[in-house]
Amino acid sequence: PYFEELRGFRDLEIKIKQTFDLERVIITPGDSDTDPWVKDELGKRAVSFLQSQLNNKQTVAVTGGTSMAAVAKMMAPTDLGKGSMFVPARGGLGERVENQANTICAEMANKMKGDYRLLYVPDPLSEETYHSIIEEPGVKETLHIIKQANIVMHGIGDAFTMAKRRKAEKNVLEKLESGKAVSEAFGYYFDQNGRIVHKVRTVGMQLEDLSHIKTVVAIAGGHSKAKAIQSYFRQGKSNVLITDEGAATALIKDL
Ligand code: BG6
């Protein structure tokens, strides 16, 4: 039965890989919506994937969120990250400190003996501040490194769950509603066809930058995220998906 389970996931992985035109799909058993430990397993799978990619001096950009926090948490100390640089993908997006990209990035770098740079920018960022802050030397340096990222790891969220968690203003919520937002990643909100409905104003990586990056890994599980995962991959900028059985089964059912 154990081998059958593995084989079953292999079929599921191939199906999802073909449907969303991905290079790699990794599925872990269980559903992180119902069993919180599954998120840790998801984190473990993401750690092994990252470590398999870390040959000489990489720049790794990470987002925030509870799934990415699980990746950092599940990382055992190693020196595989020696010579590598860890950066947050974008500036603050309204998350609690333990779920912020800066926090996760520093924890990962420390555990892997890598180096890191952080982004300290107000959150949310006003139009005027945006233009002056990108000229600050410290910010400029980090932004320059972010542009050189060769590995990106990010979460995918349900649009309204994320907007509420980030305490989005009423006008933003209205915009998301009228635009029928379904998913969110990196502070971008997408509708079911993967079209951008709204974008949080902050510095760092922009969606179009992802096209030049070799390895873009999405980490998202739980059956409740299936529609969001589907919506995000409609615009197809990530090439690896690490998910759980709960989300994977729901994804296939929805097709
Ligand atoms: C955010 C990422 O920090 O985490 C988003 O920037 C993502 O890309 C979100 O939508 C997902 O959060 P979680 O807690 O569901 O992993």
C-alpha cells in the first residue's frame, strides 16, 4: 500500500505538471487545512528541494507567509548555504513579524550559513516615499541583489484571506471584489484567469522579473487553496510547485 500511495502521487504530480506546464511538482501526503503538521512536511520538502539546487553562490529571494515560515522552521542547520545570499523578494506587505519575508530570510540564512540583506521599508508605502526610498543607498544595494536572484521561493494565498490578514483598506477590498480576485502572491492579486486585479505598492521584485529567473518555487497546500493555486498558475511565472495531497486532489477535481 505504501508504494501504491507513492505511485498515486506520482500520477497526480505528472497530471498537475502537464496541466500547468511546470517543470516539477512535489506532493506531500495529507491536507494542511485539517492537519497543521502537514504544513511542516511541506516545509521539509521545500528545504530538500532548495538544498538540491544550492550549488555555488546562489541568490535566494523569499516571500513571507506561514508556508514560507514553515520552510525556515524545518531547516536543520547546515553549511550548504555558504557563499549564498538570502534576500526578501519584496518589501513589507502587511504581515505579522514572524511571517514577514525579512524574518524568514534571516532565519534561513543563519541556518544555512549564508549571508543576507534585508529591506526596511514602511508598509504600506506611499507614492512619494516609494520614489525617495529607492534612492536610499542601503535599499538600493538590496534591490540590486534582489534583481540578481536565481532562486525564488514564495507562497500563494487566497485573495480575500490575504487581504483581510493584511488589513487591506476598504477601497482595496472593493477593488478586489469588483475585479473578482481569487489568488495572491508577492503582493499581487489575480483573478481566475491570472490577470492582475491589484498590486500592493512596495519595492523589490516585480512580477515581470520572474520570467528571467531560472527556479521559481511556489509552496502552497491545503484544499482551500486549490482555486488560488489554479488562478496564480494561469499567468504561469513559477516553474515548481510544492503542495500537499489536499490541494493537489482538489486541483485535479476542478479541472
Ligand atoms: C505571503 C506571500 O507572504 O504569503 C504571498 O507574499 C502568499 O505570496 C502568502 O500569498 C501565503 O501565506 P500563507 O500563510 O498561506 O503561506
